[in-house]
Amino acid sequence: MDIRQLGYFVAVYEQGSISAAARHCCVAQPSLSAALRQLEQELEVTLFVRLSKGVTPTEDGEKLYGHAGRLLGQLQSLKASFVQPVARVKFRLGLIRALGVERMSQLLREFSNAVPGLELHLVEPTDSCDARIITPQLLKAGEAFQPIWHDSYLLAIPLGSALSLQQEIQLDDFEQLPLIKRTPCDAWNTIYPELIRRGIKPDLRADIQTIEYALGLVSAGVGCALVPNLDSLLQRQDLILRPVNLPKLKRELGLAYNKNHTSAPLSVLLQLCQATA
């Protein structure tokens, strides 16, 4: 038994999923699974029950979690007592909405780990900042752009809707369709002019800003909403997601930064974004 195995075990316990724990620990899933199996073999117990959507701890897993948490906490305190203070490095990063919590968390975790003493401030993309994660349409004069992710858009549909029987949504299906408008939204800016051009009039039920509220209204049966195909949304069971037959219904996300401004943290973040892309 070693500290690495215990750290992986605690991550699986707290994340409720081996794949999520692997992302949290920045390690390949097979490596984490192998370490977990070794720990179970050494203790001669089963620590988790594998389910279709994650894991749940056994009685032995619950018992080990208490011991492991204390040991890891003591180790962290021991290391901290010998660490010299690190100069704080402030970095302001502007973020647009609906970037995807899971992938953004991983990027920010890697950024924080790679820059000692980093003091990260997440702000609105319109605020003064050192860099921004935005779409190309929001670029300012003098900014460079490093692509990171490319997303397509899906139509989120309430359970029981007749549209859920279709594998793909056509533009004609938007005629009098109960629709939740979300602004700002690149998909809306793309699809709405096309609907107007074709004389198609959806039935707008709400105009809101966040994906969370839009999905809540979809789940409640108020109407449909255009949302990016984020992994976290694809796992939801309270609504249906279908592609829309409009090739241009996509967005690009990337890191925007001043071409004439360089810093060590910005260079690190730029490298991470290039690796992610």
C-alpha cells in the first residue's frame, strides 16, 4: 500500500466515478484502475461496487476512506511545514458563459498546478484581464487567438415531446415550436436569421442568459432550447438531445490574449491550450 494508491482511492470515493477520478488526478484511467485493484488485492477486500454509471463504496470502502483521509491530511500538513513561501502571481482570466464545467475545471487545475503561487481570478470577458476564453466573434483589435474546442449545437427537448421520436431536427420543425431563447448564444445568432429568411416563426416562451436555467425550463416542459454538445449534458436523463440539420450551427472556443503582452503564466496557459487543442 502506498500514498499514491490511497490518493486514487479517495478521488474515486469523492468523485463517485473511476473516469472522473482519473481526470481529477490527471492520470490515465487504466493506471488508476490498476492501482485500485492492487490496493483491493493487498487488503483482500472489495472497496467499490461497479455500477453502470459510476461506483458506490462498500462497507470496507467506507472504513478505508476515514483512515485514508486522515493519513493524506497528515502528509499534506507535514509537507506544508517544510515548504518555503512562494511569491503570489496574480492572473485574471475572462470567461464567457457555457464553456463546460468539466473541461474548464481540468484546464484550470493544470494551469494552477503548472504555475507556483498562482492566484487565479475568473472574471467576465468584458472586464480587464490578462487573457480571455471566448469565441472568435468577440476578439478585439490587437488580440491573438489560440483555438481550444469546437462544439456543435443540439436541441434540448422535453421528455414526451413528439420531436424526441426524430433522429434529427429540421428547420421546418421550428414553426410554432415552444422555444427558450438564450442570449448571448452563437447558435441563436446563426439559426434565427435563417428562420426569418424562410418565414418560420417559433413560439418564444422565455429569454434568459444561462444554460442552467434554459435546461431547467426544458426539463419542466416549458419548451426546447439550443445547447452546446457538452459531455455533462449528454448524461442527463430528464430531457432529450437531438442534432439540428444546419451545418453552420457550431462554435469555436479559444484563448484570446494581447499580442504585445507576454508573461510566464500566459505562456504556460497558451501551451496548455495548444496541447488541449
